[in-house]
Amino acid sequence: MDENKEILSEQITNSSILEKKNYFRERTINHPILQRVYTSLMEKIEESEKGKVYQVFGPTGVGKSTLCKRVKREVLSKNHTIIQKDKGIIPIVSLELPSPDNGKFNWKDFYRRMLKEMNEPLIDYKVLREPEKKPNHRYIPNHLPSTSPALRESLENAIIHRKTKIVLLDEAQHLLKVPGGKAIQDQMDAIKSIANLTGSIFVMFGTYELMSFFDLNGQLGRRTNEIHFRRYNLNNTQDIREFKSVIYTFEKHLPLDEDSELLLHWEFLYERTVGCIGILKEWLNVCLIQALNRNLPSISYELIKNNAPLPSKALKIAQEAVYGERDLEKGEKDSYNLQQLLGFSNLTDKEDSNKSDNTIKRKDVGKRNPVRDVIGITEKEA
Ligand SMILES: Nc1ncnc2c1ncn2[C@@H]1O[C@H](COP(=O)(O)OP(=O)(O)OP(=O)(O)O)[C@@H](O)[C@H]1O
Ligand SMILES: [Mg+2]
């Protein structure tokens, strides 16, 4: 037994193949970028005014859905006592927005799914009440033909009555599936309107496409809050160190008899994952399954190569990530130009040193302040 495997309990090393597969599949590594984004998001959620909308965006496979699940778990555990006392309370709801069948986001379907998540009975029998005069009630624009006012009102009521403080929407870029820029703005307005009216905090998780929500107009940009969940960047030495430490941690959790020496192949692992930890995990997971099925003592380079994501797929992910990061930098340059124009040049340096790593106001997407060299610890996914 290799000394690196000390981390695995005897119970795992002596367990069945199926249990070993499950063990690795369920490991979540609390790697540095995930930890920073998580801390920043939880702080925002906890300190936020009611009715705010946040957006967490990043490349495919970076771990957005994993983060979404972790936030839900954490909020549910913090509210455990309250839920025990009153089973009607649903402090947090999460929903993965489906990709629309006909290419257009379907609001009716969205309301139905949300109501189902909230265990709302009689979803299909909702009738619109006479509109009450509520203070600060901003109705969603009715020019969205698919908007169903009765269902929308039911959802608003459910959020209020269930005392739902947080709504998480994963794959939120599907909201953008509408024709034309004006319609995209309406989509975002509709979400903001529900958040505003119910006082619930909405967090939207999605790809870089989400950025078009805050490109649209200055007002939206000012009112929303964005968090960049970025990949590990090859141009940043600290990132490379951390990426290697993630590989090392995954390796330590591989329930195999011998060391796989994955770090020897870190460049290849980086190339095909583009620095996204979720893609790395899925890749190693497939390798592990094959190694266990074939009774191999470790994951060989051959196994890694045979199961590598195709170059064309990695290229597409890299292009989306790099273009997304560039767009972000462009926005930051606009902000810099604005500051120059207004004569902020003397203050800029002082302000930059106070900016958090994950907010979009950072100057260099790939660079960050030095942090302790954390090797990710793991936890079991719920
Ligand atoms: N920190 C992590 N530790 C272990 N596994 C992870 C981690 N982050 C993600 N994964 C795993 O990687 C896979 C992809 O992650 P996830 O679905 O969260 O990515 P995503 O950013 O939501 O991707 P997409 O944009 O395609 O939806 C999942 O199987 C998930 O369990
Ligand atoms: Mg996802």
C-alpha cells in the first residue's frame, strides 16, 4: 500500500468495487477557487438586502452546479431548527432551468417547475385573483406572450408564504433563449420583479452567456451583483500550483492499490480540461472505473489518454472561456477609462488593493492576490 493512500480509510480499501466507485464519485474537493467563490457568494447572500439578484458565471465544467448544491446544503443545514419547528417553511429553493424545446424560454413551464419544487398543490388549477393594490407591486411586462399571470402570482405567493429567502437558478443562461435584445432585457426584468416583490434573493448560475444580461444597460449592471467562477489559468504560476495540488488531492482519494503518478501528466490533464476542475473530476472518474473493472493497481498514462476529452471539445470549451474572460476584461477597461475620464487616476491604486478576488471589477482576470497554498480538502457530496 502506497503511503499516499494513507488518507483512505481501511474501510474503503477493503470495500467492494462498487463502493470504491461510489466513494470517488461522491468526493468534492474544496479547491481554492471554489472556496473563494463560495465564501464570497455566502457573504453576499447573508449580508444582502432583500430582493437582490446575483449572477455566478464561468466556463463549462468549472463546478457551478456543484457550488449551487453546496450553497443549498449549507442554507438548509443552517435553517435546520426552523424547518423542524415549521415544516411549511422552505428557506431555499433550487431549480435547473431546462433548455427550451422550441428554442424559446417558457415562463409557464418555469412557474410550474418552481411550484413543484415548493410542493405547491393544485399547480394546474391556479386562477388569477382580481389584482390587489399592493404597495411597490411591479408587474412583469405582459408582452411576454408565454407569461401566465395566474401561475406567476401563485409562485410569488408561495415564495412569500413558504418564507423562501433564497432562490437558486442553475443553467440560467437558458433564460436568454428569446429573440432580440429587448426581449432579453425583459427576461431579466421579470426575474428582478419577482425578487423585488417577494423579497427573496435570487442567485443565477450559468455560463459566460449570462454576461449579456449586464451588458444590456447600465441600470441592470448597477443593480445586480456578479461573481466570476473562473478556471485555473496557465498564465498564472499560483494557479498552476493550485491546479497541481488539486490533481494531487484527487490522486490521494483514488481507491487503488498503487500511486498513479498523475502529476507527471499535469500538462496533458490541464490541456484537455482547460483548467476546469469538474472536467478533471469526470475524466479521472472514468479512468478509475476502468481501472477497477480491469483490476489494475493504478491509472496508467494509457488509460488517461484513452479517456481524454477530445481536442475539439476542449478547444470549444477553451474558446468560450477565453472569449468570456476577454469580454470581462473589456468591461473592466471601460471602467478604467471612465475612472480616468472622471479624474480618479490618483485613487485607483488604493481602491484596487481593496477589491475582492472574484468580483468582476478586478483588473486582471487571471491574476489574484497571493493566498496560502491550500491543498483542497474533500467532503462527501450530500
Ligand atoms: N470541486 C469538485 N470536486 C469534485 N468534483 C467536482 C468538483 N466540482 C465539480 N465536480 C464534478 O464535476 C462534474 C461537473 O461539475 P459541475 O456540473 O458542477 O460543472 P458546471 O460548471 O455546472 O458545468 P456546466 O456548465 O456544464 O453545467 C460533476 O460531476 C461534479 O460532481
Ligand atoms: Mg452546471
